[in-house]
Amino acid sequence: MTSLRTFQNEIDEISHRKRAVDPSSTAQSPPDPSKVDEDEVPDIDEQVQDLLLSGKAENRDRARDVLASVLTRGRGEYIFRIGSFPPHASLFAYEPITANDAHGTPRTAQELCSLHEGITNIVDEVGGKVSVLYESTVAPLRIALLLRLPPPSVALTPEVRCAVVDDGRGRARVSLFRHKHEVESGRTSSVGMEILGFGPTGKPILPPTSHSTELEVIRREKMSWEDISIQASKIISFIDLAGHERYLKTTLYGLTSGAPSCVILIVGGNAGLIGMSKEHLAIALALSVPVVVCITKIDMTPRPKLEETIKQVTKILKSPGCRKTPIFVKSEETSVEVSQVFAKDRLCPIFQLSNVTGEGLDYLRTFLNLLPASEGDTEKFLVDQPLEYCVTEVWSVPYVGTVVDGILNAGRVKAGDAVMIGPDSNGNFQNTVIKSIQRKRAPVNSAEAGQCVSFALKRMRRAAVRKGMVIVHKTETPPRAVRRFEGQVLILYHNTTLQRNYQAMLHCGAIRQTVRIVAMDHPQGVLRTGDRATVTFEFISHPEYIKEGMKLLFREGKTKGLGVITKLL
């Protein structure tokens, strides 16, 4: 029986291998200049500090050039550390820190002050802002600074997408609801969107009425997305997903189509990790999406019950099925450091929050402010490849026409570009033109891979466009849509056996359609929980545009399977 961890590693390898030999791609992409090599970070910090402390004018100019370069490579953002810092293992476990354990060059209080002032002046010269993330006046002395450049336009504002699964009924969520029945029941039933902007100094951009308790005031005085986008140097996009089991299909679609950087799992302190919360955690783990846990309502939860909830969450995260290391965030320093490493080190930050008293919210905001931008993930989003845009929402806007929303998986696009959209029910692509582009409801002239944008399409009927379609640049040979494909799959759960002609709902990116199992290579001819095999699938309704290496998830009732596309037929 194959373990989930082993299978996930294998499908990641298959996905990378298929992408490397994809005929639609160009030669191997050059290294991304926007990525800062983590091994270089301590060297850069030490180099700049030595240059500034030398007191020479030419060394100061060299330090300015180094900081300007690293800010450019880091998409206008960089965390600069001065002094001796504890190892992450000791910091996250809240163990006593000694000078022998710390790494970095020890600095005196006078040197810290001098370096802080020197870096602030240099960043001001290049048009940026410096803010203090945290400062320790206890040995070993240390300070962390956030260096940030304001983006030249809304189109270039860094963005982080977070999927939020919640079954709470708080008043702060009223502004997120899209339907009347959601307000009345307190349950999310659709994929909602909201954004939080952070300014150049790292402060959240909030309306003056953010502390009001009047529901009508909250809805009426909410800042528009355009106002937030204009002021923000970084934007966090929240994808609000349904927590109720009735809307699991919608939640799955939001997780697979939204390409979130992380999943924020909301757990009520007075309820604990109940049935559907465990289901959502399992789905996030199956999709290899990093998980953040927020335990809420700590102001009203009795201490014994809260401790029971914390113990339960910790036990589940450490279980063989999760294998996550829980990190309780109780300080600004922990919040800053865990935001940079949690995704790749199998860490799970846990925040204890109260939306009534505001306890713990500052730590969460700091964490969100410092998450790496989604468009910086060059393994997932390929800027130097041909255009590929997945449609996740479709509207008909008066006096505008058909408008689609989605994510640019690859390439660049400008307003006025001739494109093709498809496939339709027959597998054909239609020609159209992008009339205008909006990002976070603010008009922009262009967009690139990793960004979530909306297109107004020229001469396209609303009925001719559906979710799951793709937009590509106009070419003489349109892409090929397929009905059948092969995939390596692992059955996560099924109460009996799977065999030929079994039907299930397939989720693959923005595609959501029923598929039928046509063939399988398992020696017994049936699949049970824990079995893996090469399976041939067939779309029931219409052909879709898929590529080798794409991950898939299929479900029907409690049955769940995970896999990767290996061959198009």
C-alpha cells in the first residue's frame, strides 16, 4: 500500500518532468532574477553592515547598490536582519536562547542604532520605506527591518492568495456574503473574495469605521478594492470557502481553481476540530497546499475547553497522516520567521485569536504581510511561456459585455491582444479580443503569470463561455482538447471497490466535470482504499483542455482519489 507522502512526491516529480518536456514551452527558462537565494541572505546582510560601519563614502554607495539590487530581485520587499539571531528550532519551541546558540555577528546597541539609521536613509534615497518588524533589547541584541518599495502601478502590486475555510458566524463576515440566504444563515455557500492591503510601512489599510459594531455601517463604509489597490504595496487575496458539508463541491472548486499560497483553517476554540474541518484539512494535505490554523473565540472559551482544543489540533497535526510540526505564534519574532519557512519545512503555524478583543490579530497580520508573493512562484507560474489563462468565473456586465475572471498560469497579456477561448462542447476554440483588463477591480493595461485578473471579451456571448475554459494567444493551430486521458491515481478512500464505468466528479485546476473510468492496469481489475494504478478517464459531457503533469482530485460521496495526468489520448 502506497503512503500519501510517497505518492505526493512521485506526482510532483512527474509534474516537473512533464512540464520540462512540454512541447508548448520554450527552451529551459532562465533563472528568475526576482528570487533571492536564501543561502545568500546572511551574506548580504553582513556585507551591507560591514560596508556601512566602515564609515567610507564609497562603501556607503556600494551598500546602496546592494540594497537596491536585492529589493529589485525580491519584488520590492526584503527582510534585513541586524545582530545575532537564534536558530529557528529554539525560537519556535520558545527555548532559552544563549549567545553560543545564536548565528550572525553580535552588535552593540550603538551599532544597531547606527545601522538602523544608515539603512533607513539609503532606502529613502531609492524611494522605499523602512519599518521595524521586531526588536530585542535582551541579549543577544537583534532587530529585523522590513524594506519595501511602493509598486510603480496596480498591475505590479505583489499578491498573496489565501483560501479561508470557516464555519463561524461573526459580524465581520457580513461584508463577504454574496447572497441573502448567506446573511440569514451565517453560512458561506459560494466562493467569496476579499482583499487586505498593506502599505509601504507594513501597516494594514483599513477603513475608519473598521471598529464599528453596526452591520449597515460595515457594509456601507467598506473601502473599495480600487482604493485599497492604489494605496497598497502588497495585497492579500482571501478566497472565502464554505465550511458546511452541503457545499463541499464548491469548496473543492475554490481550492483547485484559486491556486492558493496557503489554506487558513478556522477552528472554533469552543468546538474544536469537528468533522468537516478534518475533511478540509485532509483535502489541503492531499493537494499539497501549506496549512495555517487559526483558533478563534478564545475570549469566550473556558480555559479547560481551549486547552482541550489545542491538544486535539496538535495531536492531529502530528499524526502520521499529517506529519506537520505545529508552531504556536506568540510573538512578533516568531510570526516574522515562520512566515518565511513554514511552506517548505512542513511547519503549521497556529494563531490563537479573538475577533472581539483583537488578541492575536497583530501576529496574524504580520504573518500575512510577509508571505512571499504568489506570482514569485516560478515553478507554478511561467512568465516566459505562451499565454495560458484559466477561466474561473463568468459574468455578463451591462454596457461592457461578457467578462471572465481567472488566473494567468503562463505568459503575458495586454489589452487589445487577439486571443482564442475554448474548448466549446465540440472541442473548438473561438477567436476574440481582450477589450480591457482589471486587477482587483482597478483598470490595468497588462498582466503576467501568477496574477488574478478579469478580461472584458469582444463579441462573445455569455452562453458561449463557461468555467474551466482557457484563453491562449491566437495561432494558426489551436490547442487540442481531449476527452480521454491517462493518469496515475491513488485511492484515498472508498468503502468498497472501484471498477470500470465508475463515475466521479473530477477537479483539475478550474475544470470540474464528471468522468468515467474506462480502463485500469490493476492486476485485480478493481481498486480499493490505498491502491494505486494507471487509470484511463473519459469526460462525460464535453472535451477539456488539459496538459500532462496537471494534478487531479476526484470524488463521489465519501470516495476520494488523488492523481496526476500522465498521457493525453
